[in-house]
Amino acid sequence: MKMKILHLEDDIMFSHIVRSHLEGKEMHVYSVMDGESAWSVYLQEKPDLCLLDIILPGISGIDLGERIRELDSQIPIFYLSGECFSQIQDEVFGRGGANGFFSKTRNINELSQWINQLVNNKSRGNAKYGNQDRRHDISRRQGGTCL
């Protein structure tokens, strides 16, 4: 069975790139452009993974992540953003309930590898990405610098 991914992104081009890449890896992607639509899709489809942009009109990705965490403490939530990680990490990992953060400026193949590792761990019953706070690992990899 294909992994179901909810992808919230208001940038049409970036959304298309992510969707095309993940669907090429045999994943089913529900792409939505606003928080209200994402909430509806989440409730109807019960995805296996959420990829959420942060800065959006209306409901932000962090607000949506908070709502999702109230219903499901186990679903992996990854944030995709062009925002500087060091400036938003406390909110992303705190209120947003993140399992990880991926900068839009990084290579899309790295995102795919991250998701594949999650799928492999899930299929083996390993909860590596459970509710583990990956802030330090990601911060180190991001270099802690914002331009």
C-alpha cells in the first residue's frame, strides 16, 4: 500500500516539484495550498505523514501541526520552509509538534531520503522518528546561519 502524504504548500512550483518527486517514489501525495483545506484532507484521508509549509495565509503550518498533534501524537510532521531554522525552531518543535524541519533551499533528494528512511523504519516497527526531537541534529546540519 502506498504511503499517504499530506503536503501543505502555497508555492505552486515547489508543490509541483515535491509532489512529482514523491509520486515517482510510489507515494500518494495530497497537495493543498491552504491550512483549512489541509485540515479537511487530514480528517478525511488520515495520511501517514504531514509535510507542512510554515508561512501561509490564514491557518499557518504550525497552527495546523498543533491541531493535528491534538488528535494524533504519533503521526510524523515535517516542516518545509524557506524561513531561517534558528529563528523558528522553538515554535516548530514546541507548539508545532515537529519531528523534523527541511529547508526549501536544500536538495529535494535529501527530503526523499528522509521520507524513505521513515517508511523503512515504520515497516520494521522502529519508531525512530516517533516523537523524537531532532532539533539539534537538524540545527547542526543547517549550520545555524541565516542569510
